Amino acid sequence: MSHDKLVRMANQIATFFESQPDADKAGCVADHLRAFWEPRMLAQMGEHLAAGGDGLTPLARAGCERAVGATV
């Protein structure tokens, strides 16, 4: 799957959780990604994060970093 599509999907997920009352929104994004994304999608997102993570909103980036275990 292209990085552009993964970024768009991650941003959409983050947009949803932004509107929720949970205090740990990045944790909710990460939990969703780990529950519903295939391991290879998470691996591709890890590559995208390592390359700079262009296009991700701040919440999407924080959730993706938690989901893939990255701190880039």
C-alpha cells in the first residue's frame, strides 16, 4: 500500500479520535492501528515515520509512533 494512502487513513482515524472525550487520544489512535492494521501496514508506516513522516497530523503521528514503537 502506498505511503500516501496510509497517511490519509491514519489522519482520518486521528480526526475521528480528536472528537472523542478520551484523554489519551494518541493512545486511542495507536490502539486502533494495532487492532485493525495488518503488520505490514504498520511496518510501512514505520518506514514512513523513519523518513520524516510527511503529511501526518500531530495526533496521527503520535498515534503511529506509539503503534509501531517508533520515537522518530
